[in-house]
Amino acid sequence: MPNDVKVTFLGGLGDIGRNCAAVEVNDQIMLIDCGIMFPEDGMPGVNIVLPDFDYLRQNAEKVVGVVCTHGHEDHIGALRYLLAEMPLKIIGSKLTLELAKNRISQSNFLDQAEFIPVEDNSRIQIGAFDLEFFPVTHSVPHGFATAFHTPQGVVLHSGDFKLDMSPVDGRLTDLSGLGNLSSSEGVRLLLADSTNADSAGYSESESAIGETLKTLIASKSEKRLVVACFASHIHRIQQIADAAIAEGRYILSLGRTMKTNIDLAREMGLLRIPANRIKPIEELDNLADSDVCVISTGSQGESMSALARMANGDSHHMAIRDNDCIIMSSHPIPGNETGVTKMLNALVRRGAEVVDSTHKLVHTTGHAKRTELRVFHSVVRPENFVPVHGEYRHMAAHKDLAIDMGTKPDNVLICTDGDSVVLSDQGIAKGESVSAEYIYVAGDVTDLGEQVLADRMILGEDGFVSVVLSINKELVLQKDPEVVSRGWVKGDLANDLHARAVKVVANAVSGEDFKSADELSKAARRALGKFINAETRLRPMVVPVIIVADK
Ligand SMILES: [Zn+2]
Ligand SMILES: [Zn+2]
């Protein structure tokens, strides 16, 4: 029906990351966020994972732009890849847009973007979209919940949020504004952050972290300090800097994004660090240990980050030693736990003391826990609800919570990537599904493909065995096959298996009446695969190579 509103989920439902949803009103599409996911185990060599843009490609003429709810990578990191395919209006708070610009400028597509900054509680009309922006607290400043005023009523997207009652900048989640929206127009459909929907209670306020940092940093007065956190967590950086400066320390930033973001946030007046308390990292060695507070990237153990390089002993700027104390003011996001643990072990080996959130309250989540979600639902009172931003279990927990808070069970739909929901006069229902594959980026290759990943897994686990078959045009073997392997088995065992494999393959392709080289190749592969499995119980990749002689 012409008045229907459709929301199609291209990423972020079922995994944490690559958030992207397409809202369709009057044949126009506005995206909510366009983020990346960090690779998980089982994605060897993959740098990042993108949402599947296929649906947008097919409907490119309808796409107006993207509302960016906040400046995290899982919400803005894929913009540069979509801009390579289509121009976009990009709407968000000034800070969100600056963070997005920094990312997009790493590509050649900055001029494909038209940036439209919006203020807290402003309402704008862009194409068919009537949008209103409500402040929310999160682990990056100036995030929004976004209301789409549509022909089917209000569709409210929470953004990533928590209900921090004492945020560092005093900018609260606008519960009263949301309450007014609910009691005036009503919220027909709510899409809300599910990340912590299975965590009981109420998340700690960001301000509480500041208190811990003060006491902790004061207690390490003789040590050289390194504090790692997300470069976009401006309020955390503020609290680290405040605690360190109170102890007479200077602030040195390490890692490119940390320096860029500190400069940006200071320029925008969002971060207050006096210029005379900042020193360039190059001056580190001229300062006494007790005068130093390095704020560093790398809290997620990313291999090329400043902190990981220190752990590996190959940082140009800083060599870790006995008198160092490293505070991990962060928590590993899913998928990064192993990398972070390895890095911490390496830092401790080099003599550093490491303090992380298992010891002290040096980190808090940016996502609402169950009690906060209850408050949020009781304020918004949505008629229909779809949990977003979470693994499946988080979304399932959020569904139960919503029903418990009064949304009718039939009006709550759990969706995963590729699903769509249609809001009509009759209510909410699932619509057509679209492709929502993982799009793997590795190096400069933007779509590696499932098959390549599957091959990499086989290669990574059991290796590679190849057999070279030289045949004539009559498909008769001209000499013994040659077997070559990599990453399979070693030494004498390999020699023995290679020799026997030669015979097995030679047998399999001799005395048979093959109709084509392809058929012969398949027979060789089958025989070799069977032999390998019987002898080793391994399943390496088996690749026959056929060489047809001219004569
Ligand atoms: Zn976020
Ligand atoms: Zn997020």
C-alpha cells in the first residue's frame, strides 16, 4: 500500500556490528547507520566486514541518504564503501559528522557526500523524511535517538544508548522529550539497542569511572602511566586527562586516531585539556616517569595499534619497562578477547603492571542494561517493537522485556539481517527478505566472497595437496603424476605419502575411458582425496593440475 512504511535490516541484527537499516517511505530510502563489523574467528585475513549493499544497489535511485546515530565504527565505518557506489546525504550531530568525515577522507569519495549537521531536538525534512533528533547518552558524545514521522506514525530508532543520569557533559538521554512524543503522537514502532538486554541492573555512570581513575592514578604516583581507551570516547579521555593533570602529569597521545580525535574534540570545545598540559609523544623521554600520562589507542588489541606495538617491542615511540603501569579503560568487544589477552600477557612480560576492568571499575558500558531498558520502554510505550543491535540472544531477551513492559506479544518481531518489516494500517508484519551476506574486505579487495573464505578455512586447517598430471590429447598419462603439498604433513611421512599417492592417482586415471580432461581430473581428485582421508584423517584442499602435451 502507498502509505506503508518498510524497514529492511541489512546488518547488525544477530551480530554486534555493521549496523545498517533502510527505512522506506513514499518510495524513498533513508538509511539508519552504515557501519562495519570486526572480523571474528573463522574469517582469516579479513580486515573488516561490510553490510550487504545489494538491496541498495538495486534501489539506488530511491536512496536519499543516511542518518548516522553516532560516531562509532559499527555505525559510520562503511560509509566510504557505499559512497563509492552512490552519492549520499549524511545526517548527524556535528561531532558524528566530523568523525565520519575523518573516516571517509581515507577514501576518494568525500565529494560524494553532502553533510547535514543537526542539533539536539531539531526536526528537519529531507525528501520524504520528517526526522526529529533526541539526545542520548552513550560512549561517544552527541548520539541521537531518531524519530521518523511517517504516514504510519512515528518510527523511533533508539541509537546506541544508556540512561546515564550523571553524564560527563551533562547532556542526558532526553526521556522527557521521548515521553512527550509518546503521549502526543505515540510511537508506532520502536527499534532499540539490545546489546545489554540480558545484563541485569543499571549500568554504571561514566562519572563513576572518573572517580576510580582519580584514586587509581593518584595511587601510582611514581609510575609512568599509559591509559588505553577508544579514541572516540571523548568523555573517558576527559576523565583520564583530569585525573592525570590533578597529579601534575602531562598528557601525551599515542596512535593516529587518538591524536586526531583529541585535536578535533578540543577544537569543538568538547574536550578541555589546557594546551600547557599537552606534550607531543616525541618528548616522552625528556619527562620524568611521574610526569607522564600517555593516552593510547589499541584497547582492542588491534595488531597495528600503538599499544600492540608496545607489547611487541616495536613501537618507535615507547618501550615498555618495569616502572610502567598500563590501565585498560575498556572492555574487549566480542571477537577481540583472545587478541587482547595475548597483548596483556606480552605487556606484563615486559615488566608492566596492567590494571583492567576485572580489577577496578575503569570501564563502563555505553549500552543500557535491563533496568534502563525497562525505563526506556515505559517512557516510549511502543505499539510495535523490533529489537536491534545485538546477538540473537540479546534480541530474544529484549523481546521478552518489551512484552513484559506491555507491548503485545504479536506486535514484537525478532528479525535478523536481511529481514524486513512492514508497518501498515493493519499493524506490523514481516516483509520480503533481501540478501544480507557478509561482505569481506581484505587489503584493497572489497568483496572476497564466501567461497574464498571457505577455501581459506580448509587451507588454514588441513593444508593443500596438489597432483600434476601430464597427459596427451588421447587423455593418456605421459609420465608419473607429481604430488606436491603445503601445510599438510612433514618430512618422512610426507615423502612416504607423496610416493604412495603418486601410485594411487596413476592407477585411478589409467585404463579408464575418460571422455574429457575434466572427467579425468575429477577421478584423480576423488582417488587422492580418499587416499588422504584414509591415511591421515585430514581433509586438505586437493587440487589436480592437468597439463595436456601438444604431441
Ligand atoms: Zn556505539
Ligand atoms: Zn553500536
